[in-house]
Amino acid sequence: MDNHKKVKNKEDIQADIQANTKANIHAERHAEIQADSQKEIQAYIPEDFQEELVKLRRYFHEHPELSWQEYHTQEKIMEYLDKLEIPYKESCKTGVIATIQGKKSTGKVIGIRADIDALPVTELSDCPWKSKTEGLMHACGHDTHITILLGTAKLLKQMEEELTVTVKLLFQPAEECIEDSGAGYMKEDPEALSCDRMIALHIWSKLPAGTASLRYGAVMTATDTFDIFVKGKGGHGALPHQTVDPIVAGSELVMSLQRIVSREISPLEPAVISVTSFSSGNAYNVIPGEAHLKGTARTFNPEIRKQYPEILNRVTKGVAEATRTEISVDYHLGPPPMINDTACVDTGRRAATKVFGGENVLDWEPQMGGEDFAKFKAPKCLLFLGAGFPEEELRYPQHSPYFAIDENVLKLGVAYFVEYVREYQKELGKIL
């Protein structure tokens, strides 16, 4: 190995100096642009805005409501919009769609969507604003989504005179109701159909506060569910030979389903088939006559999704024959994969860079969770808003009874939505 170092001549040294000077100038210019962007954003955010957002968020957190039961939430949203003198309509039972029509609107419409329902989770945290409804909790952060969209409504209303687009604010119910979710209904509302593009965000506790992820392409997976009914022949627990045991058949079926992903689907394709519930019998000495299994099937690939029902029926048919049981499958299509539109992401990344800084706009890995925002028909994109505490042990995942977020990110979410609208206008040739 040659250990002699090459001695640089004057030309090499001069080139290095020029390159470093260029890099420093670029870095300084980038810092200046970022500082100017922050000043511009701060100019339209009131001093007491964070306090107002926190108050709103804690109110919604204390009063969670299940899918299709968000009547009080709907009422509170409409009350806030009334104060802002923003017109709205009720949509798909418990939803709300509000409209801010720019005084200089050229006819283009952008929709901003927030989901509003909670989960059947008992909150175990001891925060002063914990859920006041036993067994219900905003464990997925939809309380923050409502708050951020209401905050966005307030700021965009103040900019109404200069807006060159019309903004639709969609407060959507029942996102958590997988097979009968709210987006499946709201997507057909004429107000939603009028949107030229749509945006949304999802609070994410595993990403540090102050960061955001806005990736191109696949973001969240298709989310289908299934029910499997096993019919056997019940009898005495001490005389299993006189029965056709649905528990044994169901157990064999669970194991057989696990082999689908590992042996029938390419290891390069993310896929999940999970049995999440197994119900049968309630006595120590009785073999029951029936069993009921529930589960979910997930993939980003539309072709694999099409194959899932046939695969489940084929596997259950084999198990039924081997165990002398009758097995039927009810397969329920949920939201399709959430695929971010390229043009929508281009706009969003410019807006996010202004709000979070370029180094904090991430390209986080796709998630196997589902999102019914995917059902809306307009081109769209979904941003993950980081809300994790500095301490890793406090970053409880979505749907945890301890789920919590750093409330300082609420104004960042609002700023992103507002900046997105402003960037979209620039694309259309009109600058605020």
C-alpha cells in the first residue's frame, strides 16, 4: 500500500478554497432563507395562538366520541366556525364541511381534511385533561387534527381578502370504522368532489416533535378485515371423539393463515395477515359447536389485495376438510393504500421546508396502518407530523392507553396547512 500522501499544488488548494467558500455561501443563504420564512410565518400567527390551540385540543381530548357518534364534536366545530363567520354544512351525519372562498379566487379548490372520531380505549395516563368518558379515548390523535384544522380556518379566514383559491375544510367522521368509514361517504359529497387536490396530516408520536415526513408514493397500506365462522359439533369435554371440535379447527386455521405471507407472497412485498380475535365457548367441560375468528389483511400491492379473498377461502376449505368442520369467510374491503400524489408532495415539501426546515423534513418508511383519506378521489398527499417527546420512553404508539403528544407541534401543523395553500397559489401564478 502506498503511504505517500499526494502534495497539493497551488491550483488544487485554490480550488478547495473556492469550493468551501461556495459551500459556506450556500449554507449561509439557506439559513437566511429559512430565517426569512420563519419571520414570514410568525407574522401571521397571533401571540396567544398556541394557548388557544392547546385549550381547544384539551377540550376535544376530554370529550371523545366513537365513530358515527361524534354529535357533540360536530356541535363544537360548528360553534367555532360560527364565531369565525365561516359558512359550513353538515355532511354524512356527523361531519362538517366549511368553505373559505378567496376574494380573488380563480376557481381552483383545495380541500384540507381532518378526522374527528375517537377509539374504544380506556385512558391510563394521569394528565389533568384525560378523557372524561370511561372507555373512550382520543388515542390516535384525532383531537389534534380537529384543533389544527380549526386553527387553520382561523388564519385562512384572516387572509380571505388575498386568497386566490377556495379552501374546503373537511371535518370527517368515522375514520376508525374500517369497513364502513366516513371517507367512503364524504368523498361523494359535492363539496369534496369540487376539490382539485386535497391534503391532510396525521400526528405521529414516534417521530420527534419539530420533524415531519412527507414521502412520495406509498405511505399507508390497504386495510381489509375478515370474519371466519367455524361450525363443528359440540359435546362433552371428556368425550372429544363424539364431537367435531371448532377450537382445534380454528387453531389449525390460525397457523395455516400464518404461512400465506411467508410462503405465498414475495419477501420483497410488505404484507400482513393477522388473526386478532378468536371466540368460542365459555365452559370448562363443554366443547362448543362454533368458533368465530376476526382479523386483518394488509398490503400496498393492489394485485395481492385482489388475491387475499381467494387465498383465505382456499386455505379455510382445506382446513375444513381436514377437520370435518364447515368454515365460511366474510371478507370486508377497507381503505385502499394511501398513495401520495407526486405533484401534491412537491408542493407540500416546499411548504414543509419553510415550516420545519429542510433538515427536518424526513422520508420515513411506509406504515402498515391504514388511512381512509385514501378513499377521496382528488389528487392528495398525507404528511406525518412528528409529535414525540425528547424522551424515547414517553413516545407511546398510536392506540396506546398512554398515547400523548408534544402540544408545541399544534402551531406547526397549522403553519404547514397555511403554507401549503400559499405555495399552491404560487404554482397557480398568484402570490399572496
